[in-house]
Amino acid sequence: MSLPNLITLARILSVPILVWAIAANEMAFAFVLFVAAGISDAVDGFLAKRFGMKSELGAYLDPLADKVLIVSIYVALGISGAVPRWLVILVVSRDLMIVGAVMLSWLVGKPVTVRPLVISKLNTVAQIVFAGLVLASLGLHFEPGPLLPAVMAVVAALTLLSVAAYVREWVRHMGANGAPR
């Protein structure tokens, strides 16, 4: 188990604490944990690349940690009423559709290689910025003004565009020659 993988595991294990902090309305603590998770994501990636500690396990763990963190935060913020439920449903449904499509492709004997698309990376950044902005505004007691609805609109648009891009890629893959019927 490499140091980057241990850092990633720590990030995954911090998610229940972060969800608890949101549920307990400890938003300043939740914001600090969220920032720490972001820093740990950068650190584990830097260590893995800089010191040749990349691993197959890390290639699976890192995106899993990101998804667990984002989905959990959005669900917790949605339940608390800090984020509109429609946005939570959109963000979570996107990830469930992607996982479902990958599983279905494996079940029918035509496994799809999951590779992040540019739109997906932009979507993830927007989702993180929005969640951080919400947590910061609640935990640090500042009014973000029109920035919050603007970033929320960007998250919604990028999430929809990301779904469309992944569906297009999946349909192309499944329809390629040699696909089982």
C-alpha cells in the first residue's frame, strides 16, 4: 500500500465525518474537512506522479474517492436544504447512469474503457466549486450573492452535457462491430 493510496483511503474514510458535520450543522468544520479532502486529492496525485508511486489500485481508488465525496456532500447538502433537491438528483443520477452503463457493458460482454472526458473534468471542477462555495457561505457566514446561482447553473449545464457525452460514447461503443445482441 503506497502513501498516495493511504491518503486516498483517508479521504474516503473522512466522508462519513463530513456528512455528519453537515447533518449536525457544523458547517465550518464541514468546510475545513472539505478543503482538507481537496488538498489530500492534490497531494496524493502529486506524490503518485512525482515519485513514481502510481498503481492500478490508485487508478481505481482516486476517482472512487472523488465520487464518494461529491455524491455524499450533495446528498447531505440536499437533505439539509442547502442545495436544491433537483440539483442533487441531477448530480447523483449522472453518476449512477455512468456506473450502470459500465456494468451493463460488462454484463453483455463488451466492457467499456472508462476514461474521463474533458466535459466530465470541467463538470467535476464545477461541482466541487459549488459545494465548496455552499459550505463556505454556511460555515464562514458570508453571502455569495449572485455567484451561487450562477455556479449552480453552470453545474446543472455541465452535468447535463457530461451525461450526453457519456451516453454518446457508450452508444458508439455498444453499437460497434462485434457487439453481442
